[in-house]
Amino acid sequence: MNAGVASAIAALNLRYLLDYPREAARRIESMPAREVSAMLVDQPVHAVVPVWHNLAADVEQAIFMQLPEATAAELLAELEPSRSAALLSRLDEEERERYKKLLNVQVAGEINVLLNYPPNSAGELMDPRVLAFRGDMTAHDALTRLRLSKPRGLRELYLQDEDGRLDGRVDIQDLALADPQQTLSQISRKIADAVQDTAQREDVVEKMQQDSVTDLPVIDVDGHLLGVIRQSKLADAVQQETTLDIQTMVGASRDERALSPAVFAVAKRLPWLQINLLTAFLAASVVGIFESTIAQYTALAVLLPVVAGQSGNAGAQALAVTMRGLVLREISLRHWPKVVLKEVNVGLMNGFAIACTTAVGVYIWSQSFGLVLVIAAAMVISMVAAGFSGALVPIMLQRFGQDPAQSSSIILTTVTDVVGFFSFLGIATLLSSLL
């Protein structure tokens, strides 16, 4: 081939790339990556960029790896930073760093910002190695592409429209059973749900629980597919969110881990312990009000922890059930009267049952009918209060825009202790003539 013919072919290719970028992308996707890269090297980067935006993710990655380093660096600099970041995110870390070193500091900095998602965000959880196809591709062509890329553990394909936005999904089983000439859009299904790359783990968990999805696609603000959060990551996210709720319920920080430094743990826990100390003094002050009654009837001091302990356990049960309902979205704020009434009724019935058992034990121990009457009445009152507060505390925290798990047990303990002590010692004072 002489120089004139080669120059004419390059000029025709340039015109085709500039005037028909989408058609050129279709043609490129059916060509070997090495052949495409050899052709693109001879073209100015401003002509390659429009075509590149229309390429499927796996195709652009295969071509990119075949480009000379100088051409690859120029392309990364000319592409939108988000597109460059998405392309680099699908490479191994070593390869990614090698290409970033070829860029100038400003471009590399912009791409680094987009590559480094905030902790616990959907972008951090996602797997960027995801295949996207167009709906007009036939089942035969899609299977051919899959055989070339050989992806592992693939359950479904994602479809994108002409502008690269997420448009649907195709189950692998449906693809395998489809007629070879059927288009992917004909066998596609709607996307159950998707999350933005900046969404927090709580939103990811919520969407998983609402829609019972196994894989959750991640999109950018324009609706372009960036990656997918796999089932294993979704399960880890649910587990993390659940365990963090357990920590926050007792005043521990979400950031603390089992092997966190002691100084860090102290800094996170001490403020809530100080608050707990204040609430403990509040409960103690209630006991102090009835100091003379306790001094006169020492048996009351022995039985005081029984009332507080039982009401605390009852409150913890109500709190756990309500918290689970809030986390799983089984209940919302408008359900609070129904939830509270249910827990009050549970507390009342359990209170009577526990009071009967307690009355038998106390009578055998003290032979005092008055003491039996005091502790039985106090047990019913404190357990009703425990059910009421166990249901209301997390709902009220959520109502005021706070994390419903945040130190609920500390607040609950204060309520149950104060009500238990006051009811037991108050009734004892009123019925002192029977003791």
C-alpha cells in the first residue's frame, strides 16, 4: 500500500469517526482490539473521543490496553474526568497507577478525586467490572462477546440506551434460551432499582431489603452505569449496618472496631458514659427521696434490683422489636400509636404474670403480705412503663431526625430505673402500715 492510499484511508476514517460516532462505535465493537488500536493511533484524539463515549465498557478497556502509552495518556486527558476515572477503575491497581503517572498533575488530581469514593458509599462498595450492552444487539452477538470476555459469576447483563444511560437488564438464562436473532431489548426486563455512586451504605441496604435484589447497579448523576454491587458485598453491607446499630444502641461509635486503639475507643465512648453517669445520678436521687423508708424497711433494698432488672429486660425486648421494625421499614412514624399500644399491652400482661411469680417467691422469703402487694403492684407498673418507653424512644429519635439506634438503651435504662425505683418505693411508702 503506497503512502497516498494510506493517507486517503486515514482521511476517510477521520471523516467517518467525526460524522458517525455511534455507527463507528458499532463497527469497532465487532473488530479485534489490536486492529482498532492500530487504526486509532493514526487519528487525532478529538475525533476518537466522540466514538469512545459510545463504546461498551469491555470493548473500550480491551482497546485501551492495546494503545501506546502516549496515545492512552492523551486520550485520558481529553475524555471527561468521570469517563477516564471509570475506565481506570476497571484496571488492576498497578496498571492504574502506571497510567496516572503519564498524566499531568492537574488531570491526575481530578481523576483521583473521582476514583476515591467516600467511605461506605455505593461507589466504594461496587465492582466496576460490569458489562453493558445496547438493546439492539442480537442474542447471538451478545453471546459471542461474552465468550470473548469470559466473565465469571455473571447473573445478568445490563442494557444502556443511545446516550449510555442504564436502560434494562437481561438474565443470563433468558439470553441462553433466546432465539439467536432476538434483540436484547426484546428479552430485557426493567431495572428493579439502582443507586447513585455517592449513596451511603444505609441507602444500599434499604434498597436491597425493599426489592430483594441480588445485584444492585450503581449509576452516576446522569444515569450512566458505573458498576454493580455484588450479592456478597450487599450481604456484608447488611451485616455491617446491623452490627453498627448494635454498637450505637449502647453508645459506642460506628467507627470503632475490635482492634481500634484504646485512646480512640475512650474518645468515642467517654462522652456517652458521662451522660450515662448523669442519668444514673438521676435514678439514685429517686432512691434518695425514699431514704427513710428504706432505712425503716431494709427488705426493700434487697428487692429493689429485682424490679429494676425485670423492667430493664422487658424494655430491652420492646426496644429490639421496634428497632428491627424501623430498620426493615416494617413500621414508620405514623404507626407509633399502634406500636406503643401493643407494647403497653404486652407489658401489662407480662407484668401480671411476673408479678404473680414474684409474689410467691417474696411471700415465701418474707412472710409479709404487705411486701408482696408492694412488689407485685410495682412490677406491673414498671413493666408497662418499660414497654411504653422501649417502643417510643427509637420512634421519637427518628421523629427528630436522629439515628433511631443512637444510645436508645441508655435512655431506656434511665426511664426503667427511675420508674421502677419510684413505683416500688412510692408504693412502699404509701402502704408502710402493711409492712
